[in-house]
Amino acid sequence: MAPVPLSPVKVGHIDDVQELRNAKPTTIPERFVRDMTERPTLATALSSTSDIPVIDFSKLIKGDKDEVHSEILKLGIACEEWGFFQVINHDIELSLLESIEKLAKEFFMLPLEEKQKYPMIPGTLQGYGQAFVFSEDQKLDWCNMFALGVEPHYIRNPKLWPTKPAMFSETVELYSKEAIRMNYYPACSRPDLVLGLSPHSDGSALTVLQQGRGSSVGLQILKDNTWVPVQPIPNALVINIGDTLEVLSNGKYKSVEHRAVTHKEKDRLSLVTFYAPSYEIELGPMPEFVDESNPCKYRRYNHGEYSKHYVTSKLQGKKALDFAKIHTKI
């Protein structure tokens, strides 16, 4: 079953950020105001995104020998040097992408009392609310989340699958064969004080992100100690390496720290699908990635135990991966 906390988690009062945006407060509530070292800067928001790799999926599947070889090389470099890339010509029906985006927006536009019928219990990752909150004084993200476990079926919580909007559940079934999370980042009057989503790496093997059409540029990745924004390519999907693939490749393909920032005037919607091993799987570095020049960096562990560790810890860069690292004594 999906990981759950061993005891109730006290998180204090959490304001719904869409309701806050609509109320137009003169000041940002203190729990959302980040420490000086965490706050995004205008200079960061203007950084170049031109070097983030773009992979043409159609060349991998339908290209000639030279095109396939060239695209595989590009994919390898993207995984090793960036951990993030955008995929174009992926053959997913655009009508499906448009449908899931439309329904996600409709869900977030429902009255608060309707969305609160599907609450995310503190310390869990399914339902509507804020995830990764574990104390009453923890800083909060300027984001509303709605997350569902999809496959395998035993991780589903039927009580959290909404009846509104119509066709929501059926469309999610078509769109996602694993776990899906929808993030809604309302505009914020002081985007320089808050974060839409705290810096973190993903616990998955691979993560697939669909950025809403017309949304503000909010995703940023940490590259060479600089936060680089990811400018969405129309109809592309953003793929990133998760902690699990870093372990399996013994560090050759690294999960990358990323975060979300907000915009003063524009809302942002993202739909995220996480692909990860089943909870009962034991994993560690694959033998072909371990040799004398690259000794084993991670221990073998049960993925369910790692998932429990990940979802019961606040987002804090790549700290969750310490669970798997082999710490050598000096």
C-alpha cells in the first residue's frame, strides 16, 4: 500500500493560496515568506534557457540509422549533464493533453468546499492540499496540489477520486498509468518573497511534466549552482531523471534539484506523472555501472522503504537521497 505516517502529523493552519489570491491581502502571510537565502531573484528569472536539451522522439522511433544514433547521443548527454530535457514529436494525442489540462483547470476552479471533499491528509501524498508539510512552523509553498495514485490499483484511494468535473476520472485513466499530481500556482503579489514549490529532486525513476498552455514560466532547474528557468516548448513534455535512476546508474545519470517560482499576474498549471518501481522491489546500482574507477555509491534497498522515507520528509534539495548513499569513513 502507499506509504502513510506512523502517527498524526500536526501542520497547523494552512491557507488555501487560491483563496488568498482572491482576497488580495496587503501582505503575504508569514508562513509563505521565505528566508532571504531561499527567495528567487529577478536576475534568475531572466536567465537563458537556450541550452536545455530537446529530444525529437520521432527520430528515436522512426528515424534512419544516422538519426537514431545522433538522437541517442543527444539523449545520453542530456541525462548525464542536465538530468532534464524536453521531448517533442512524442506521438501523444494533443487532444488528450488538452483534455487533461482543461479538466485540471476546471477542478482547481471549483469552490473550495467542493475541493475539500478530497483532503490530502498531512504526511500523505494523495488528495487536495499541500504535501510535504510536517510541522506547524514549516514554510509553505505558494501552490495547491491535487494528487492521485493510479497504478497499481492497490495504491488508489477511491474516496479521493472526484465526481466533478465530469469525465475527470476517465481522462486521468487514459493519461496516466502511474501516479499523477496536478499543481496550481496562483499569481502572487510578491513573487520575490515566496516559492511555488520548494527545491527538491524527485524520488521517481522518471518524471514527465506537462506545462499548462499560457502559463507563466515557473519551473527552474539548478545547473552549475545557478537557477535556470525552463521555457516551455508548445506541445512538448519535460522529462527529468529521478533519484531511482541515479541509484540504478550508480550516479552516471543524476537527479537534478528543481523548484517552481510564481508570477505577479499570471497563474500557472502543471501536470506531473511519476514513473517508479513497485514498492516491493529491491534495487541498487546495476553491475554494468560499477567498476574500480567508479565504485558502488549506493546501497541496495527496498523501494517501498525509500518511498516512505521520501514522502515523510519535507522537500529539502537532494537530502532524501542520503537514504541510499554509502557514506565512506575518512
